[in-house]
Amino acid sequence: MTPNTYTGPLSRYYYTEIHQSKGIENFYPTQTWKTNDLLQNFTQLLLLQKPCPRGWETLFWKIWHKYKRDERGHLIEIQDLFCPSPDTQKEPQLVVLEGAAGIGKSTLARQVRRTWEEGQLYRDRFQHVFYFSCRELAQCKQLSLAELIAKDQTVPAAPIKEILSHPEKLLFILDGIDEPAWVLEDKNPELCLHWSQTQPVHTLLGSLLGKSVLPQASLLLTARTKVLKKLIPSLRQPRWVEVLGFSKSGRKKYIYKYFTEKREAMAAFNLIKSNPELSTLCVVPWVSWLVCTCLKQQMDRGEDLSLTSQTTTELYLKYLSQALSGYALGNQLRALCSLAAEGICRRRTLFSERDFRIQGLADGVIATFLKIGILQKQLGSLSYSFAHLYLQEFFAAMFHVLENNVLRYDCVYIYRIVETLNEVYGRYDLFEAPTVRFLFGLSSIRGVREMQKIFACNLLHETGLSLKCHILAGAEYDKQRSLGLLHCLYETQEEELLTYIMHRFPETRVHTSKYILCPMFQQNIYHLAVQTDVELMVVTFYIKFCCRVKRLQLNGDGQQGQTLVVPQMILSRWTPITNSTWQIFFSTLEFSGSLQDLDLSGNPPSYYAVRSLCRTLRCPGCQLRTLRLVNCGLKPSFCKNLASVLPCSSSLTELDLQLNDLRDHGVRQLCKGLRSPACNLRILCQARFKGPVDISWFCVAHFKEHGMVLEVPARVEQCYTVLENPSFSPMGVLLRIMPAVRHFIPITSVTLIYYYLNIKEVTLHLYLIPNDWTIQKAIDEQEMRFQFVRIHKPPPVDSLYIGSRYRVSGSKHLEIFPKELELCYRSPRECQLFSEIYAGHMDSGIKLRIRDKKNKNLKWEALLKPGDLRPAQPMIPTAHKDAPALLHFVDQHREQLVARVTSVDPLLDKLHGLVLSEEQYEAVRAEATTQDKMRKLFSSSRSWTRASKDQVYQALKETHPHLIMDLFERSGGVSVGS
């Protein structure tokens, strides 16, 4: 049963008829989908046709992002499911409807069958359409193809031979193909089985999917999982269609269909609209039903409407507390949770009366749960199921929390839970499972509080935290790029947990394939496919509280390579971006003080979206420095809002409006904002305009070593500025704006060599860059911050070419990586390319060479002698004897070190005997938590000499290099003793 079939309490759709035949195992499909209510309540869902299943676009990003946007996916209607492909003009034989739990897959599958029956869909394509629920099929042991078809109650009275005479006119709908615990393998690929031959159900379905039975028939599958290849090894190339749930208008239509009275519908809609998080969650049809049911319960009791839930876990708890009001079902509710958990572990969704009796649930209790709407009875059998698989998973999660509390978070039991979940869902898909997401939500402070009210018992919050940590530790996943993990964290609504996980579990770094960079320049690039507003809301929750995300880009079609602030997140979305989507997206900036660069290039916003963006930029919590709106189709009327932000945003220093036709009117509006004394904007990139322009608006900046000189242009045209008798060479400008001619322009270049002197080995960094003092200065500062010292050697004698590649080589014992460098111009704010060279212990001189890759000509050569290496200079000048002493690094960052150091024992081992005595060593180790150990360690810091603090710093640098690097960057690279 799916949410779109309901217009009131679930009990309205229950039937008491029981059909049973003696001696024969009978199977009857559920009949609720045949009611007229489906026709009245069905609301069109968003369908995204894609070339691959969900998850592949992230795993194979380098190939995926090269596709044009319309090739990656496009929205279709229900009648387009079996339409010919534009490239091959062939009709697909296999269509897979995938999507999250409760998103409406089953409803859509039943709608296909119903509209075919009414002659509105696929009548020319199919003579017979069969619908089967795999949940119910799994109850059968053996069937022949003829018996399977006969089980469909709506099959017309036609001989089986006649039905099978035209297999190309048959459509089999298999709903929930991934629900039962079976592997649908075609065990007889070379053998064409007879339609009357009986075989196990999973073998029969495997033969259908493997095309050894009715190879010309078409199939429509629905599934949650994205790993159908494991479930169906013989699966051929299908058409992938993702069900995305309701659109914004679809949500409103559903609400007005659910409530029979317009007054009630308006009240419900207005309340949902007032809660942005709740409104966004209603994109999922089952959640929409849940929200409407909760509000209907309140209306029927004459209560004031109130629903503040922000997660699906909170919604279920609210629904349960209202539904159970007036019932004393404490122990019985626990027993039902146990039954749900057992069903999830065994992949069972149908339960017999015997199953209920084993759990101690009598017939009267079953009737109560039926009346409330938690259970439903299957037509024509003695089986029962939860009203929705989603609901069963929620009850299973409650069982684990309750049982874990009884056992006082016993490690053995927790381990058993995690292993069971891994077996059911798989280690790589664990966070995609609703049961796991509910576990996170129920284990939160709010979840524990609500469960205590429902079950009238005391629960320890620590039990939930322990369970969550074990799940995180036992799962295999890319922690930073797992959208499922972000869903789990969102369910908790706990900023502290998110911060804890970011520090407790080290992130997976994604290195660029072209260059392996040294640690301080590593790029964390997180690619996430975000197709629904719910997913976007989950990601923005993460960004708000994650200080690591510095750059955010929507879709990968914008201007890349201009500025690489690390780390960055790229969100990809190929469904329409609505005003509500923009509202959710911009809410990230209001509280995320770490986000510095936002790239919306190539995504045309509406006027409402621009207003929403500008409103966000004015918020004090928004610390955005760079905003890119390249090729966004901005109109001149948008510029008034953009101009009003410039004096209000103290952080915004760069605005990129290239490839937007703003006209003269738009440019004039922007100039008004630029003239404001409060405007901090330093860079405004190419706003196109037409007509005469006041030259006094513009100046040409000439940067020299001593500062900047502004010169007045002679003329300003649409795409260029004319400067007569310039006081500087225009070559620098040419290199920046004309990429097409770079390969033909010889330029003067320099080589920069830096070394880090270690007792055991010497590490070198070799740069090849244009002779630009601003770039040299940026590299000098960056290398000095990490105690690398520059070695002065002559530059290349010959001119080199921008865009050309050069090979780096040297003495035999050197390890060089990468061995190839490209001479390119990058902004001083960008990461510069270099080769890292491991020289080992330098007893004698080494040679370094750079050759042209194409012609193998020697372009540069240098000899490095041991005498060239000298101790690193102090990072800041020696303080005057009368000046107050600056804080040592260890003292300056004491609070952060206490909070963020994760492994204290290795640190203590390095300090034992040097800084800490045996008694101090044991006293620190005796503390219970990591933070207490660090506090105990710092309690003796008053007796530390400066040399002792240097030893502590060195030990921290060796045991927690990424933490020390992050603290160093935050302090601007200036800390005494570091």
C-alpha cells in the first residue's frame, strides 16, 4: 500500500474477507489499489530518466560531468516510460523505477496498470499487463508461468496459450523486486522452459528477467536499492527512471485531495507552508500522508493545529503518540517492535497469526493495531503487514533502541545489531537504509525524550550515542561523500554530534588525478548528486555546521579552474530548480561562516531567487567573499537588488557577472552600489553593456611592487577598455584574457626551489612559473608557513611557452612526483603546481633538469650542494627585549587542542621522559575521556620551559599533522615556537 491511496485513516481500507482453498498454497494480490480512491487521490510524480542508477554519477564523476546536462537526465511523464530512445529509436523492454522509501514507486506501478485497464495508457503497445507484489510473491514456494499469470485476478478470461502467443504484447510489473531475500538468477539461460513447468518463484522470475522465458516480453520493476546487479545477476541494460516524489504544486494538490472539506485543506496547507523543513519533507508522498494524518487527528479531536516536526523520525513519533492516545499498549507495543525487527532481519514483510502469538500478541491486540492503522490485513489470506514497509522499519529501529537500553549498551549486543544490519543492507548501503536513519533519529535527545513518553520508561541517551558510533565504525563508506550518512546526521538535528563525527572519523581525501599535491594544498572535492529538495536540505544542514567546506558550486557546468579554495563541494542537480529550491539553498549562507566562495554559474535564477540571495547576503552570519553568477541569464532589473547588497555585505570582495547582458541600465545600478563608501568589493568581472558609458566610472589598475597605480582609460567599449600611452606592458593582461594565443607567446619564467631539512631525508619542492612577483610572493609565504626554505638558483635562459609541458628529471637516486609540469598562469590565490622531490640524506650534490616534453630540449639545469641547505629561519622576527612575549603555539591554541586532539596515548608516548615524568604520564592516562586527558596534560604546562613547549608542539605535529596544519592556517601562519 502506498500513501497516495489514502484519503483518511488507514482502517478505512481494511477488508475482513479471507479466501482460502484447501490443500493448495494460494496467493492473491492486494486489492486496495483497485479502489476508486486511487483515481481520486493519485497525484502526478516527478520522474527523472537517467543513463545509470543513482550513485554511479558520483562514483564515475570524471566521465559523468562531461555529458551535456540533457544527456545526464531529463524529466518524463508516465506515458514516456516505454517510449523509443531518441538515439536508437528502440523501445525498452526493461524499465526500472528506483527511488527512496515512500517516494511513490508502488503507487506509480499500480497507476500504470489501472490506466492501461481504462484504455488510457499503452493500449497499442500491450494486450496484457500483469501486476505482482514481490512481497506477496515471496510467500509462494513454487509456481509455473501459467499459474503465475492465473494469480492475477484481473486477467481476462482467455486461454493461457492465447495470452502467450504474442509475448511482445505482454508487460509484467514486479513491484518491490528488492524486498524479498532472494537472488533472481537465470539458472537456465540456454533452455527455454515450458509455461506449464513448475519451479521455485525466484527461479521463475530470474528466468523472466534473464529472457530464457518469454524473451520478447516487457518488464517494469520497482526497487529501492541501487545495486540490482547483485540481486539480479542476469539483469540486462534497463531504462533507469528515478521517482523524485511530488513537485511543489503536486504537494498542494495532494493536501487538497486528502481533506474532503476545503476549510480543513486550507488550514493544513497554510500550517505546512509555515514550516519550511516540514514542507520540504512533504516531497515524499508517504510523508505527505503522514503529515496530513497527524493534522486530521488533531482536527477530529477539536485541537489547535500544531506540527513542529523537522525530520521523518519526529513525524513518526508524533503520529504514534497521537494514534496511541487513550490506549494502554506498553508491552504489546514492545512486542510489535520485536516482530518488526525480526521481519527486517529475515527480510519478511508479511506475518501470520502464529507470528503474532509467538510475540505474545493476542487477536484483540491485533484488532486494535488494525483499528489504529499501524497494521493492515492482506486480502484473501491470514497474513498481516505493517501499513507501509517504512513503518515496519521505524518499529524495528525502536526495538533496537529499547533493547540496547535494557542491556545498558552491551558491546556484544551492539556488535550483533551492526552485523545484522550490514547483512541485511550491505556495508556500503547501510546509511541508505531507513532503519539506520531512524536509529540515528530515535537516539537523539529529542527522540529519546519522545520514546520515554510513548513507552512510559526511562531511556539513557548514552545508549543511542554508543550505538551510532558502532554503526559509523562498522560501515564501509566514503564518509564525506555519503549522502546517506548526511541523511542520518540530519535525523538527529544535533550540531554537537555532527562536529564530533567530523573530528572523530577522519575524512577521505580525494586527490586530483592530474597532480598529487603536498598536504597543505590537497583538494577535498565532494561530488554529490542532489535531485530533490529533501536531499538539498540535508546537505545544507551539513554545510551549516561543517567548517571544512569553503567553496560551494551548483552543477559542474560553471566556470571552473579560476579559483580553487579548498575544500570544495559540487552539487549536481538535473531536475528543475524552483523558487523553493533556491530558498533552501540560500539558507546555507545565513549561518555558515566558513563558506567563502559560491558559484552559481550556468543556473538561471528567477527574480524571486535573486531577491532571496540578496536578503541572505545581508545576514550578519553570511561571510561569503566571492560570488560567481557567470552566464546566469541575469536581467538588468536584477541589478538593483545586487547593487543594494554591495554596501551591506562587509565580506563580499569579488562579484563575477560575465556573460550576462545587463545593458547600460543594469551597469548604472551596479555603479551606484560601487560608489558607496561602505562597499568592500574589489573585483567586478565583465558586466556587458551597450551605448555610451561615462569613462569616469572606470580605472585601469597597474600593480607594482610598491603598490597599485590607477590610470584613466581613453575609451570603454563593450568587451574591452582602451588605455593610451600605458605606463606598463599589456603582456600581463594578454596572458590573462586570451587563452587561445598562449601557446604562441614566449614568456620569461622562473624556477623556485624549496627544501625541508630533516635528520633522515631532504624534501624539495620545485616550481616552474611565469616571472610574476605576486605569484612568487604567494608561494614564498605558503612555503614558509610550513618551514620550507628557498634555495636561490638561476632561472631558465630561454623563453618558455604558456600551456606547454615540461619533464622534470635529476640524479638517479631521486624520487620525483609528478615528473611533468605545465607552465601555466594561476592567480596568486590559487594552488600553484610543483613537483615534490625526495632526495634522502644528501652526502653529495644532486642535479635537477627540466626538458621540453615535445622536443626533449634541455631548458634548465641546476646543481644543489649540501652547503646550499641551511637551517630554517625563524618564522617571525625576534621580538624586542622590551616587547611583551608572544604566546607560544601550544598556549595560543590550548582550547582547540583540548577539544580536537583525538589520540592522546601516542602523544604521551612521545613526551614520556622528555616533558612528562613517569608519575605525570600515568596521571594523564588515568583520565576517562580524551578531553580530560588533554586538560590534565595542560595542567602541568605552567612548569614547562620554552624548550618543553617546542617538544610538545613537535609531538603534536607528528601525531596530529592535519589538526596542527588547520590551526596554523587559522592563525595566519604566525605562532611563536611553531
